[in-house]
Amino acid sequence: MSEWLVLAIAMAIACALVLVITVLRHRRLNRAGAGAGAGAGPVETAETPDVLEYMTMMVGVVYAIVLGLAIAGVWEARGTAQDDVRREAQALHEVTQRAQVYPAGVQKQLRADIDAYVSHVVHQEWPRMINRHELSGRGAELLDVVRKDIAERAPASELEAQAYQPMVDQVAIAEDARNARAQNAGETLPGVVWFGLIAGALITVGLIFTMQIGRSPRELLLAGVFSALIAFLLFLVWDFDAPFGRSGSDSADAFHQLFTSAAGRG
């Protein structure tokens, strides 16, 4: 299911619930007033107490702070994850560039092994990482092959000797970035935080009904917009909570930009 469709459904449900509850509550109050007799007067027409307005405002402020911190946390985690992907891709690309001082046969083999690793990461490991929050053992094996291509061949010239250690270091950087990618593959926020965010949303939206809300178009519009905003912000947290996205391999753009093998099927 598309993320935009999920967002639209969530916002529509939030608006519908608030509007339906408001209308039903208003009808119940009207029936109660009619049942009390003509001289009973309107029901729940008193102004909202100042202390209730203050408490409602404070709950909204506290929830806004918590929600803002949650959004900032998942956004920072996603940014860190993307930096690790770029670091991994750039390190492997640097290896292919430094390998130009090696003989043609060595260059071809090294680039073929790097392409095999990149193709496996983008087309096979990425869906596994998104769906199961883990990396495959095959990816580690392919990266080890790249390391052996460099480490097990003694430099045959001064240029090769100068390129040897930087290439080894770049493979180590790629491996470190890969390990960081494995650690960031899961969701960022624990379940207890989600419980607090959802409970806080229900409380915050529920406080609308303590403010003597009526059934006028203006009040219904504001109530619907407010509930839709809360739904949108929760969707934002949910979407960013997956550092590498919820579907597809868009988060692997760094590999697509630097390696043609990422465009084919591995």
C-alpha cells in the first residue's frame, strides 16, 4: 500500500471520528434538553471553566513538545542512516578509482567483484533489510572477496604500493558503514514511545469535547483540521521511523548514482 494512501486514510478516519462524535454528542444533548421539558432551558451552554481551558492548553503544549522530539529523533536517525549508505558507496567507488594503477586484468576482476557486491546489496539485501531489519550473510561474503582481491596481491610497482594501503582503508570504511547500516536497519522508536504518542493523541483530540464544541461549520472545520493535523504528524513519525524507508530501494540512491550495476538485477 502506498504511503500517501496510508496518510490519506489515516487523516480521513481521524476527521470522520471527530465529526461523527461531535454530531452524535450534539444530538444527544438536544434530546436530553427536549426530554427535560420546555422550561428546562438549554443543556451544556455554560462557558468552559478557566481551569479546564488552562489544563487543555498545557496538555496540548506538552504533547506538542513530545511529538516534536519524536519527529526530530526519527529524522536524525534517518539522516545518520543515509550518511552511512553514502559512506559505504563512496568508499567502494574510491576503491575502483584507485585501482586504475593496477594491471587491466586486476582492475577488471576487482570491479567485477565490487559490482557483484553492489548488485546484491541493492537488489537482494535491501528488501531483506527493509522487511526483516537484517542484512544477509552473502553480502558480507562478497565484501570479503573484495578485501581479498586487494590484500592478497602484493604491489608490483611503486604506484601500486602507494595505492595499496588507501584501498585497504577504503574497504575497511565500507565494512564499518555496512555494520552501521545493519545496526540502523530496525525501527528507531521503541514500543513504549509509540504507546505514549498514540495515547497522547487520543487525549489531546478528546479534549476538544471538553470545550463546549457545537455543530457550526466553523467549529466542525476546526475540529476536523486539528484531528487531521495530529494524524499527519503521527504518520510523519511512523514514516521516518524506518531509516531506510518502508518500501523500495530509494534509500540506496548513493549506490545507484555511483555504480551502473545497481541499475540491473543481481
